[in-house]
Amino acid sequence: MIQDLENINVTSFASMPTPESLHAKLPLSEAASATVTQGREDLRKILDRQDQRLFVVVGPCSIHDPAAGLDYARRLKALQEEVKDTMLLVMRVYFEKPRTTTGWKGYINDPDMDDSFRVDVGMEKARQFLLDVCELGLPTATEALDPISPQYLGDLIAWTAIGARTTESQTHREMSSGLSTPVGFKNGTDGDIGIAINAILSAANPHAFLGINSQGTVSIVRTRGNPHGHVVLRGGDGRPNYDSVSVAIAEQALAKAKLPANIVVDCSHANSYKKPELQPLVMTDVVNQIMHGNQSLVGVMIESNIVAGNQKIPADLSTLTYGQSVTDGCIDWDTTVAMLRSAAAELRNRP
């Protein structure tokens, strides 16, 4: 008797709508299309040194409440109008959260935050949220974690991050080679910048790999390579790496690899010792380096929400604090405004 050898630990399969059907249900509007197109073009110009502005990926650690998220987006859009001469603000819209062991894996995976794991519902709600933000005229950034998600959401994203845990992954390097956005690769959790440089080199080349097409059919995906990969310094092994010495070392490593000296600093994570209230100090240091003539620092990342700190997910979701993170801690809105206004004022006098 031949024993069953497949899917031994799989309990069920549930159907997902195809990317094509979700696009048909929630189509890209003219306003959203214009926002994404302009956002990507602005980011490429910054990376190609055709635009001197600093790009700032700023927003909640993760989206869990679309109403609060859209409230934040409206505020950020208004702030963008104030600082657009020196900075390009891109809203951080993260739906997928890598976990070290277990925990809530994000809005797509579990939109109801009750372990029901309605990924089909989460994907639709995520697309609706991105549409709403883009229709405000605010470009969006996200972390690409699941290699299938870009087929559902990629037309609404202006900038993509590959996280510290996945920068070394061949799957994510291959995926990045086909993404339509500039891609920031974070250094490893141990602080190793080499894996990010290798990822940039890999993603810049053509690849062929298994994926799905817009009809949901398993396909061989062939890519042309992504020329706008860059390094994100996020600290590592519990230590920051945004200081001028660390930046200079990163510049040398990029030059040795014959890559453009494009460096983004993540003000959160190990760069702020996982203390969100220290993020303004990191930002101040980055701006100070730029004001002293640094040419390689092109962007920063900030974890920010309406309310400071973070909260655990309660059994009764009605008791959640409005506008406060359920993942990593964030700075509050007032701190964000002060931080960005101060940086903008400094950058208006940059050399």
C-alpha cells in the first residue's frame, strides 16, 4: 500500500481571489495612478541625483486600523505640502510583519486580529487602504515579505523595503529584481552590510523563478533586473550604524562593489536601541551629516503614529487605543511634525 506522503502537516487549502479579479473589484483610479507614477519618478530622481531632496518613509510600524491609518495619511499629506521643497514624504504602509517566533503577522494575514486568518479579506482590505492613501496624493512604501502579494498590491506602491531577516533570501532577491519600485535592502540583524550589497547586486540582474501571474496561474517569472536597489542602515546586534564612521564604511563598501553611494538610515530598530523616543536624535544626526557635506545619505525611515508607544492586542478589540501601534513602538504625531519641520528648516540651507 502506497502511503500518503504529501501535505502531511497541512490541515486545509482555501481559495484566494486572483490578482486580476481583485484589480477588477478595486481598480486603479486615475488619481491613484498619478500618485504612484509621480512618487516612483521622484524617488528614482533622488537616487539618480537629479533631485536633492531627502526622501522620508514615515508612518505606523504596521497598519491594523484603516480608519486611524487614513487619519494619519491625511495629516501627513498636509505636512508634505509644508516641507515638499526639501523632503519627499512617503507613507509607511506595512501589512506583513515578520516575527522572530510567533505573534500577529499583520493586516493581510489576520485582518480581524482574532486568529481567523482571513487572508482573502485582508488582501482586499489592504488594497482598498492603499487606494485611499494614493487617492489623497500621498505615495506609499511597504515591506515585501510574501512573494505573491506584489501581484495583488504592487501597482499602488512607490517604494519597497526588504527586511533584515529576508535581505539574504534568494527568493526576495529574485522578487526584488522584478519589482516596479526602487528597493531598499536592510543590513542584517547582526549589522552585516555585506548581505545588503550582495542583494543589490543580485536584484540588479535578470532572474527566472516560480510565481503567479495576474490570473493566479503558477508561472515562470522572468525579470529584467532592478537598477534602483540601495542600502538601508538599521543598526544591528544591538548597536547603531548611522554615525559618520559607519556611513563612511558603507560608502567604501558600495564603492568597492561599484554601486552608487545611496544610503538610507532607518531611525528605528537598533539605530535607536528600539526606543522610539530616540528617533529624533538619529534624524538630527543624519541631517547634520548632510549639512556638513555628505552626499550619500538620500533617505530616512521613521516609525510614527498618532499616539506614542505601542499596545498589546486585547481580547476585546473595542478597548484598543486609537492610533497606537500594536507592533513596534512609535513616536507620536506632534513629535513627528516637530522632527520633520526642524529637518526641513535645516535642509533649506544645505550646501
